[in-house]
Amino acid sequence: MFSTLTVILTITLYMALLFGIAQLVERRIETRGKGFSSPWVYALSLAVYHTSWTFYGSVGFAASSGLQFLGVYLGAMLGIALWWITLRRMVFAKEVFRITSIADFISTRYNRSETIAALVTLIALFGILPYIALQLKAVVGSFQLITDHQSSTMGWGLSGLLITLFMVAFTIMFGMRRLDPTERHQGMMTALAVECVVKLIAFIAVGLFVSFGLFKGFDDITERLFDQGFERVIQVSGTANSGVMWLTLIVLSFAAIQNLPRMFHVAVVENADHKHIKTAIWMLPLYMILINLFVVPIAAGGLLMGLPQESADFYVLLLPQQAGNNALTLLAFIGGFSAATGMIIVTTMTLSTMASNHLILPVLERVPACRFIKPFLLQIRWLLAAIILLGSYGFAIEFSDAYILVAIGLISFVAVLQFTPALLGGLFWNRGNSAGALAGLLAGFLMWIYTLMIPAFISHGWIPATVLNEGLFGFALLRPEALFGFDDIGSIPHSVFWTLLVNISFYILGSLLYSPHKAERNLSTEFLCAMKPAATQKARPTGLDRYIPLDDKLNEAQTLLESYLNKDKTKAALLQITEDLQVTGKSHIAIIELLEFHRMLEHILAGSIGSASAHKAMESSIRYNTREATDLKALYSHLVVELNQQRLPGQETLGEPETGSQSYGLINNLQNKIKKHEQTIKMQNKQIDDLEARLEHRYQEIFRYRLEIQKIRQESETLKLQIQAGLLIEKPLDTEAETEEKPIKE
């Protein structure tokens, strides 16, 4: 056993070491002036997928259900195998639209809808907040276990509150110390990769100790399992519905590996190079295999050593502790602490960003009296992080002994499963639109609440049990755990079936029945085009008159940025834009440079408040005078004429720009049309190249045929002369010879 002071000091030193690593990486970046990019760090940081649910919960799962726990990782491996198709497209779109979260991604795909962004954020908060509570439960439970001889259960006293406050501080220190417009946290990613290595080493060390220290290897463990009647630990199926449960776990983990907010953030937002995905595709499955290699031996070892099955979640700690190996016990605790804190830090940071961008900012925009709060966006995120973690702490206290914490990981997985139709549909189905996405998300979320959360609240005594037993309004077919008589498969598979069915159905029907307006269609086309490898940038057109005062536009942009960023960040951002445009020191700029200026301004702003919020802020704050608007329309019309002359047969021509608009929407319309017709020109050039290649091939064939014909004619003439010469020598021409000569002439 360890004293409380020893454990707290160990935790503090460990986190200080990680923070020092993160600081070294960030200072190296500042010194060299370029980002730190490593495929190994990227791939290892993705192992944040493995939380305390893996480190502790997989052993408990194996002790009760055998090899069924592997379903959680088989589905994830299947999802990873498709990452070059799915994840790469998300990364390309992120680079173009400056995506900051999964809510930002889905809302941007569907017309930058604030309603969809808010709904995705609410689903993530309600679904993931209990999952954070599970991590806090694991940390506090393990802390109590190695410091208290009397209890292996969790105590939610002062220690629980202190650890929660520690987590708030760690989250702010690692991921929320500044409002970074790039939204990339390379120091945190490096520290996260180190944590993932630590938890892997700790788990393998315990596994080796149990397998070859307490027992004589895998064969010895297997033999003893059969002798003592614990063979269920190594069985694939142990219940009548095990096949359904296997399929459910595979579906849930397939979605979770890309839908969980922390996974989306690490895999998409923090991605520095899409080529790093290739490393992650083989490295992350290898990590999964290694960290699960000793799950069964540890579960079997705990049962064989006589430890109670209800404590199976903590066999990783109890086995070395029982053997008196204090060093390994402390290492196992650090490994479990790393597994939990990695998830808590990244998830809390991501959720606070989503909540501030899609719940708080829209309210501030609509309430003029509250707009003075906008410059304090970073402090708002700190407050939200504290509220999220303290809310998770309160949730864990309230439900510490209830059914909901037994399967809380799967319940959260079902919640984020609701993102799948809108996310994957948005990647591959161009007919998917905002109405379908909103309908599917809302229907799936309500079905999740009804089929999973209502039974949990009933078991906790918050709702009368009549709803569970008799159904809603007394209709037996509406029982939450047996909708329309569909029961006897378990609550999780039942909820997965109905939520997916309802979500997908509403998504497809809503998309087919609703006809989106022109702006949404243009944005959808642009978004789908963005999910392809970026083309080589061409030089901007030049030769336009520079009559637009640069200082006026800089002041306008400064006013907008200072509503969200501090003065230093605003100054640095504007300086970077002017340098990139090569207009530093100039008094006036051209209209085409103004277009690029505003595009880059939105790009910077999106890194802080999200793509959807940045676009709305630009539309509401950026204005054009009469001459600027006229020149924009003239430039647009000129491009229309040039591009329509080269359009494909049967293709729709560009219409006139919307009149009366002198706002930022005119730029968006112009850019959408330009990109659309650039794609058309590329397609036409490809068709021309194909036709030229076919024509060249045909010329070569004709030339070959001509040579063959000429050769045949020469041979025919030679043969004819030879025959004539031979006949003159032997005998005069007779009738038979003339008859034989006719086919030759022919």
C-alpha cells in the first residue's frame, strides 16, 4: 500500500514530466518557425481510443463474457482499414474549410447550419459526459484501491473532488492555455503519444508478470481454467444472444473510431499531413493487438487466484498488489491513470470548443448586450471545461451504484453512433442535405434517450417503472426495451437496431423529399470537391486596378478579429495575411486581392470559432461599397463568359449573380462558381487529351495499314511478273493460263 501523499506526488511528477515534454516541443516549433510533424507521434496519439475502459474494463468484460470483448476492437480495426478512403477525405475537407470539431465538420457539410452544429454538440455532451464520469470513477477507484486497505470500491469524498479539480487544471494546461487560430496542439499530441506508450508498457508488464510470474505460461493458465470451471474466459460465445452482441460491438466500435469527438479531433483536426494516415493504418491495429494480448491471462489469473469477480475491473492492480510487488502496482496505476487522463483532457477540450463555438457564440451574437464577452472566448472555454468535468463528477456520484455505470461505455458509443449516417452520407452521397441530416440526427438522438436513458433513469428511481413495464401511454408495443415486441436480445443491441433504423430512414427520406436552395447545393458541391487531393495552386490574375484603400480593409478586419481574439493575435494574423498576399506597405489593393484577403481572413477566424460561425461572422461584418460590388459582378460576368465558352455540351450555364447583395455572400457565390468551372475545365482538358491520344493511335493504325497494303501490292506485282515470265518460256499463253490469271488480277 501507498500513502495518499506518495500517490499524489507521483501523479504530480508524472504530469509535470508530460507538461515539460509538451513545452519542449512547442518551444522547438517557435524556435525553428515550423510545425513538428511526425507520423509516429500521430499514430501513437490515436491510441487515445484506449481509455480506462480498455485498461481496466476489458479484463472485467473478459472475466464475465470471455472473448466477446474483442468485438470492441474488431470493428475499430475494420474502420481503420477504410481510413485511406474515409479519414483522408475528412482531412482534405478540414484543410479547406478549417474544421475544428466533428460538429463543425457535419454542420459545414450541410450548409453551415447552426442548428445542426448545436444538435451535434448537445448529442456529444449528453452522450460523452457519462463516459467522462466513467474515467473519473476509474481514476478515483484505483486511487482508493492502492491507498486504502479496507475498500476496493469507490469513495466519492474529498479525493474524488480533488482529482476532478486536478483534471480541470491538466486540461487547461495541456490543451487550452491559448486560443490558437490553427487549433493544432502539437505539444499536447506529443505528450499524448508518450501517455499511450506508458499505458501500453504498464499493461504488458502486468500481463507478463501474471503469465510467467504467478503462473507458468499460457498453457498452465488454460489447464487451470478448465480444472476450476472458468473455461468461459476463453470461449467465443457464452450466451444465447452472443452472436447479436458480437455484431453490435463491431458496429459500435466501427463508428466510434471516427465519431468520438476525441478521435475526430486527434485524427482529423490535429493531422499535419494526410500521408501520416498510412502509418496509422498499420500501427494503430498493432497497438490494439499488443494492449489486448494479456487481457485473458490477467482475467484468468484473477479468477484463479480467488479474487472476487465483481472486482475484475481492477485485477490489473489487485494481482501485483496481492503478490507484494509495489513497483509494478504503482506502474499499473500510472498506466490506468494515463489511459483515463488522455481521454479526459482531449475530450473535455474538444467538447468545450464545440460548446463555445456552437452553443455560446450564437447566443452572444443574438444578444447585443452580451457581445462584450466575445473577446474572452478562451476564458469561456476554461469555464466550460470546469463545468463539463464537475458535471461528470456529479453524474458519477449520483449514479455510482446504478446500472448506468455498468455499461456506460457502450451507452456512450450508441450516442455517437447517431453521427454516422450524416457523417458518412455527407462524405459519399451528394443528395444528402441539411433537412435529412437534421431529421436523422434528431430522430436517432430521441430514440437513444427513449431506449437507453429512460430505462437507466427508471432503474435509478427518477421515472415510474410503469413506462418500462407497460409502455408509453400504456401501449405495450412502446416499451423502451422492447419496441414493437422486439426484445430478448439485450438493451444495447435493441437500442442500436432502432436508433440506426430511425436515423438512416429519416436521413434518406428527408434528403430525398427536401429540395435545397442554390447556396446549399453550391456549398455541397464545393465540400465534396474539397475532399480530394488539392490541385497545384495557380498564380492569381493580375492587371486589375488597385483603388481599394488597404488601411480601411485592415481596420474592418481588425474590428472583426478583436471580437474574438486578443490584440496581439489579431495583429499577428493581419500581418501574416498581408505578407502572404504580398501587399505589405501598399496603400491600395485590387478587387481580386480583396477577395483573397477576405478568404484568408475567414480561414484564420475559422480556426478559433469554427467554420460555420466564422462564415456567419464574415457575412454580418464585411461590407462592400458600390464600386467594389460592381467590380465583383463585372469580374464574375467576365469569368462566366470565359468559362461558359468551354463548358461541356448539355451543361447548365452560370446565371447572373444575385443583385442587391453587397455583403460577403457575393464572394462566396463567386468562389463557388469559379471552383465549379475550374473542375469543368479540368474535365474537358482530360477529355481532349483522351481524344488526342485516340486520334494519334488511329493515325498509327492507318499508317500501318498503308504500309501493309503497299507491301501486298508490291508482292502481287512481283508474283505477277514471275508468273508471266515463266509462262512465256514454257509455252504460249493458252485459255487455261488466262483462266488461272484472272484471280491474280482480281
